[in-house]
Amino acid sequence: MAGGVNRKVSAASARAHTRRAKQNSSFPLPSGMFKKILVVLFMGILAWAYQVIQPPSPKICGSTDGPPVTAPRIKLSDGRHLAYKEHGVPKDIAKYKIVFVHGFDCCRHDAVVATNLSPEILKDLEVYIVSFDRPGYGESDPNPKQTVKSMALDIEELADQLGLGSKFYVIGFSMGGEVIWSCLKYIPHRLAGATLIAPVVNYWWPGFPANLSKEAYYQQFRQDQWSLRVAHYTPWLTYWWHTQKLFPASSVIAHSLDILSQQDRELIPQVPSRKSFMAQVRQQGEYESLHRDLMIGFGTWEFDPMDLTNPFPYNEGSVHLWHGDEDSLVPVTLQRYIAQQLPWINYHELPGAGNMFPYADGMSDAIIKALLIGEK
């Protein structure tokens, strides 16, 4: 009868056996699975980021879910509508016909030269003024294809459909003043004269000396510097920048009083109340109004205003630029440089004035008379 066999197992052998058992019990990922998981995660993050930076669709006036149309409007050749408002004497009897271009975060009702112009001037000079909502503001349709040039062409078409004649005047305030450069570039043959009131300046116009534009740029609040950087260098992030809560965005959009000069603060009581129409300004969405304004105004322009030539070489008209030397929104140093480069511009610098000087007593009268009859 065979006897039992005693087997001695060493400690090292037992540990090796245990390790093999543990390895065999783990679940190995199929080849390449880890890379696929990383790709899926990355694509998910991209999809989330894309959704965050995408602006909502605008609420078009007159559409099913959009605000109602309450203003007279023209239909442009590309199908968009421009809402407008008429001031002064009827255009059929007017001697002078003016198109007024409103500023940033404003609308057709913010026509300071019309609302502050004395009735005597309107009547004696027989002045007609039409203000309009720029694309995306108020009741004018947004223009997703808007360019520096398209704004001037919109003004020309507005004038033609309203029957303002072969030549008309243009006046722009603040961001609207910047638009006047486009008119001088693209439709000079249609202009009888032009006025830029405290016009916004693009710090990236190549005609500025780098040290001058840089110095002016850094006079802004840091949050405004960033708002313009984003609009210029990464316009596709403009919506996200102005809706995120991590960093402060534009102080102008926030209506901060800190950006106003001393005279601006003193003039606030003289500014007509905007309560009745304030809600209309951004009613179609901030992206197609405020944000697109920033992207166009501070983007890369198709031309440099300092390369413009005199549109009135025979003094058949005139161009005026008005600016306050204490404007805290647009540094006066840049306007002075522009005036030096373009000596055919009639430059009016106002000591002690800020950005809101057109609301001061008598200023609208002075601006209109300088443009229309050459009064100093």
C-alpha cells in the first residue's frame, strides 16, 4: 500500500501564487479603451464650451416671439428693416436734411442734437433730422453680416428711401460718431457735410503711433481694457465675456457712474429721461446690439480713417469734430492726433468738457450752426 506524499510549500512560492491570483482576478481594459475614454471626455468638454460661448438667437421685432413693431420702418435691399424717427420741420419743406447716428447702448430716441436743438433754430434754418435704430438696436433688424462699410450703405439707403435728395448731412455721437468715418470713406459723394461728436476711437487703427494709442488705452479701467481686448482679438468670445461672472466686464454696459467726468455728472439732470424707451434699446438681445457694436467698432477695420482725403476739396461742405478735453471715455490725445493728421477737419476742443457735453445749454445749437452755416 502506497504511503502519502508530504509536499512542503515555501513562503516565496506562496507569495508568487497569491500575486498571480490577484492579477488574474483584475479586469483588464480592452486595448485602446483608455484613449477612447479620453477622446469622449475631451469632446464633451468642447461641446460644453461651444454651448457656453454661443449667443442666444435674437428676438426679432415683429416675429412670433419678438417685441412688437411700433415705429415707422423702411425695408432695405437685403430684406432687413430699419426703424426711424423724424424731428424738426417736414422734410418736404426743409432746407437742411440731417441723418443722426446714435451712440452705444442707445436708440432712435437718443437724438441729442434734435431733442436739445432750440425751436428757433429748427424753424429759422428749416432743419429736418431723422434718427434711426442701428442694426440690432430698438426695432431695427440685426445684421449678422454687419461690417464697417455696411453701416454707411444702410445710411445711404435710408436717405434714398426717405427722399432726402442727392446730398444730405450726417451727425454721429460717441459710437455713432465712429460710424461717420465710414460715411466719409464709402459715401462721400452723398454728403453735404458731417459732424463727429465725441467719436469713439479704435485703439488699433494703424495710423496711431504705438506709444500714443497704448498710453490712451491704459487710461481706461482694467475691466474695459479686457472687454476691448476680447472684442478685438477673440470676438467669438465676446458674448461669453460679457455674461460670465468670474471677472467684471464692461463698466459702460453696466452704466457705471465712475467713468463720467465732473462735468458729465453735473449734466445728468439735464439729460432727458429714458425710462419710457430704455427697455427697447436691448430688447432684441445684447449680442446683436451691444456686443456686435464692440466687435465692429474695435475690430480690424477695412481702412484707416487717417488715410482719408478731404471729401470737400472746393469747400462745398465741411467736416467737424467736437471733443471735450476731460472726456474719460475717449482720451482727447487721440482726437488731437487725428486732427493734426487731417487738417481739413474743423476741430473743436472744449475745455473742461466730458463725453456728455452735447446736453449742455446751447451746445446743440452751436454744433448745428457750425455745420450748416459755418458759424464759429
